[in-house]
Amino acid sequence: MASGLDSYVNHTVSIITQDGRIFVGTLKGFDQTINLILDESHERVFSATSGVEQVVLGLHIIRGDNVALIGEIDDEADANLDLTSLRAEPLGAVIH
């Protein structure tokens, strides 16, 4: 998996963790155990009753054993989203 991440370095990515949290930021680096370094990052906290809250984190490290999914974000499409009007239940934790 690590070699596939090379193309994501210096691009905006979305990361979903095993506990259901969603992080968005610029992937700056990773290691052989998929520990990830995000810059200019924030966590998106979803709610069924209010819009998406974005918690600014800045430089952030995510442990590789907590990563469930990584995907590149289309910056233009993401900028056009009105996160204040989105309503969704938060994701649950991954159950093995």
C-alpha cells in the first residue's frame, strides 16, 4: 500500500480512520507502516442536526494502524461544497 501513496504526496487527501473520524489535508509524507503526515489539515465532524464542523488541526500525524481509507480530493469540487448545509450521521467505528 505504501508505494501507492507516492502519487498522493503534496496533494489534498481525505482519510477515514478505524474509529470513524474524517481528516482532510495535504499529504506531506508517510513511512513503511503508513503513518501519515498531513499539513494544513482539519477534521470534519458530521452531525444529523447541524452542518459539518471543521476543526482546524494544522500539522497532524495519523498512526498507520488507525487508517481505514485514503483518497485524493478534487480541490475544485471540494471548494464548491456547502458544508454548513450537509447533514449526516457520524461514521461508526470499524468492527472486526
